[in-house]
Amino acid sequence: MGKHKNKIIAGVIIAAVLAFVFWWGGDAPGLHGWNIQKSENTNLSQTQTEAPSNVPENSPSAEPTQGIENQPEAEKELSDIPVKEANDPATEENKPHKSDNTPMTAEEKVALAERMSESSSSQAESGDVGYSEQSGMDINNATGKDKYNTEPVPEGKPIPIEPENVVISDKELTCTLSVRCDTILKNIAWLNKEKVELVPKDGIIYAEQTVTFYEGESVFNLLVREMKRNKIHMEFENTPMYNSAYIEGIGNLYEFDCGELSGWMYKVNDWFPNYGCSRYQLKEGDKVEWVYTCDLGTDVGGNYGVRNGK
């Protein structure tokens, strides 16, 4: 019994010695005085979420600044739109267009018109608030316009008359009327190729002549009747915002056919009204002209603000 007990004690001692040798001289981590190192993967997520301290502010990986940088770029894009000088021939290179070929907004066209008018000899007459109000216009003090977005008219010019308030009599009066598109001839390179054959050689669609109208009628009433009577194509759109018709095309020549800045305008007695043709009430002896512009009106003596009465 004593011998067996001694063998057991000896076995325990040997096992302890072997265990000590394994832990001290073996590959057991954390011993030998080591500290257990975390795996490199442990910090991987932190490395991905934290920006390196040496990344410069203008690096592509840095957060973009909102808004400020984009605005000058938009202004630069507008300033890059070609503007043809009055005496220069029209070419594909100077045809007005944005660099990205997207349509211009109304705001961009107004800004471009202002830029173009700086080099134009034709300037729109300034409206007179006092005169316009005394003549019957209801001008909103906050907007400086009437309820149909019309600015005051220059002193001495007729104010707009709303079509729904007009009574047309059977009294016959006379005026002159003409429709021409001769500006296209000077800018034929800008015209849609399929429309070239529609342009008269002299640019006159309807030669000036004396016509009859009825007391109370508007420029729009006159145009519709005479175009129909002479079998000349015409298309228009009613625009409630301006309480007037908008002339889209005459003689199958439409707005934008000769560039993005093109369209129809009207003038009466050499003045381009700043309101729609449905709101201009004719008077005896008026001289009414419909002209096609290729350049926001600067090529016919008007400007974008009064194109087609808008």
C-alpha cells in the first residue's frame, strides 16, 4: 500500500514538472511575461470610420462644401452662352445655347437679355407707376405689378384692358397690320433645317395693309381674323397667368425654331407692349406689326420682358 502511495505522489510530481516545462517553454500565449496582443482586425472598423489626420481639406475624400462652390459655376455657365454681335453672321458656333445643352429657364433668359441689352442700342422704356395708376391700373405695392404680373406702362402708353371687361360694338374702324420674319434670313444658320423652305424670300408673311376691326377688339382678335381670312397658319395658347393668348406660331414658324431665344413679338405704333396681345385694345389708325425675333427681341428693337406680351 505504501509503495502504491509513493508511486502516485511521484506521478503527480512528474506531471507538474511536465506542465511547468510546457507553459514556460512552449507556445502558450500570454505567458513568458507577454501581454496578449489584440488582433489587427480588432481596430479595422475604427480605421475605416475615422478620417486619417493627414488628409488635406481639399482632398477628394474630404466632405464637400455645400452650395457656395456651385453658384459661381452656374453663373459661369450662363456667361459662356454665345452672344452674337448685331452685325455678325449667324453660325453654329455663335448660336445661343448652354454648354450642357439643357433648356434655359425663364430666369436665365431674363439674365441673358439684360446682358445682351447692354450692347444693344434699343432700350425698353421705363414704366410710370403714377401714370399707370391714374389711368386705371391696379398696381400691387409689394410686387410693383398688377395681378397679371404686368409692370406699369410708360407715360403716354395705353394700359392693358382685360378681355372679359370689353364690349365689342359693330362700329368699324381701321388700322394697319403686317407679319414678317425677315430676321430669320439674317440667322438662317440657326433655323431648323426642315423649316428653311417655309421662310419667304423677302421674310414677309403678311404684307402691311389697311384692315378693318370693330371697336373694342384687341390685337389678338385682329390677328386671328386676318390670318384665317388669308389662310395663313397660326397657333396660340391661352395663358391664364397673363390673362392673354400667347402666339406660338405663324406660317408654321414657331418659337424656338431659330434658336432657343426665338419667338414672336408684337408692337403697336413702334412700341412693344409689356402685356399680352389679348389685352391691347385697338384704336383707329393703329399700326400693328408682328415680328419674329431670333435674339430675345434685341434684333427687332424689343426685349425678352415684352416678348409676345409676357
